[in-house]
Amino acid sequence: MAVTHHARHTITVDAPARTVYDIVADAADWPRVFPPSVHVERTPLGDGEEALRIWATANDEVKHWQSRRWLDPEALTVAFRQERTTAPATSMGGRWQIRALSDGRCEVVLLHDFTAQDDDPGNVEWINRALDRNSEAELSRMKATAESAGELGELLCTFEDRVRIEAPIADVHAFLWRGEQWQDRLPHVARVKLSEPEDDIQVLEMDTLAKDGSRHTTESVRVSLGSSRIVYKQLRVPPLLTAHVGEWLLEEADGGTTAVARHTVVINPSSVTLLGPDTTVAGARTFIRETLGANSLATLRHAKEFTEPSPAR
């Protein structure tokens, strides 16, 4: 019989217990909050139960699994159990427990139990190392998010741009998904390094050129969810941001495709002066909107040029 192993991680947060519980409960928002989380698909099942499909990093690898969760807002607990796990784990589950220490302070306990393939010590060590890295990163960012919850409205920025493309959805998806070809197709992309750990998962490292000629390196995990959606999360963000997630949304109608580039970013308030000593968060929001929007629109316009049939055809 496989040996069950246990892990426990805790942190004290200077924020109300309910604020912290709400962060745990809102799994769809985890990619913005938790560094290891790339994307979460959430399906409510009723009576506090829900199914999650999760893509996340673990020990610098991209993993994908399916879980059930049971939320108890009265007890401030969330239990979870993986229904479809990923190697080298053969089972994984646990519980979030939030305990109020005062009106504005609480303790968060994150518990895990797991079994490992063949009870191999190397597999056990790999899982423990992943749990330590991910849990500590999640709890640390949760603490920062909860303690600055009142500032989030100004720091959080979501926007989108759209372009109509007279081409089939499959052709537009292929242009956006084949990122390894962007260096030859997009003038603002100077270098691309792409790997595909699975058919629908990519790790994309890219150098982009700004208007002033400076070069910026980003690294993202991308997930293709069918022909109409590509989601991604930047693993390496510029100092101006603490998080950047986004998606390409495609809708086919009347023989063509509407392509949408959507971004969600969280601004790092301590770094806005990198844009100038007098720069405000509002100024940083404008800069980010213009910069990211320009790159996305350039990508969509080149997708349009590349995929639409030419008059000569």
C-alpha cells in the first residue's frame, strides 16, 4: 500500500480572515494572485462544491490536473482533492484553513497529503520540493494581496483590443499559436525560444523591441483551449508589474473571425518612478495600456495580413 506523506505551510496575514478566504475561494483569479498558477477553469457543482482544471508550474515544469473543491465560508476552510493528478504524484489533496486572530489579522494554514509513484524517495523529494516552493510563493503573494486589498482597484488594469479578420478561425489560431515563427513575421519580435511540454501547452521566451529601440525579455506559459482561445501567463514580468495574464479570443462568424487580445496586469506601485520621478500610478496605467495594446494590435494586424486571401488568389 502506498505511503501517504503530509506537508504543512503557514503564514500570518495582517488582513481580515474573510478577505483571505475570498482570495482562496476565487480560484479563477489565482493566475493573477499566485505565482505558480497559469490558468484555472472553474465549474460550480452546487452546495459549495466545484470542479477545477488547473495549469501551474512545479519545479520549473508545467503541470496540468483536475480537482474537486469543497468551500465552507462559515468555517473559512476550503478542502480539495485531485481527481486526475500528474506525475510523479499518484494522489494529492489537502485543505486551506483560515483562522481569525483579531478583526484585522489571521493565520492561514495550507495542508497537503500525497502519495508518490512507486513510493520512490526521489519522487517524494520532488513533490515535497514543489510543495515547498509553490506553497511559500502562494502564501507570500496572498499576504501581499490581502494586505493591499484596498489599493487593488487602482493597481489592477484590464483592457482589450479587437480586429476583424476575413479568414477562417483555424488559420488565425495557427498564426497566434505558432509563436516560434513570430521572429520572422512580427517586426517588434527580435528573438523567440519555444518549447512544447504537451500538445496544447507552450513555454514561450521572447525578446520584444520598444519604440525607443530597447529590448525586453519575457517568458510565458501558453495554453490552447480549442480553436477559439489561447490563454497565457508571463512568468517573467518587467519591474513595473507584479502580474500579467492574458488571452487571445477568437469568434468565427459570417465567414471571418473576430480576434480579441485581452490583458490583465497588476502594477507594482514601488516601481512606477522607473518611468520618471513624477510618474503616478495613473500615468503607469496609461503607459502599460498603450505599450501592451500596441504590441497586441500589431500582432493581430499581421495575423490579418498573413491569413486573409490576397486579391490575386
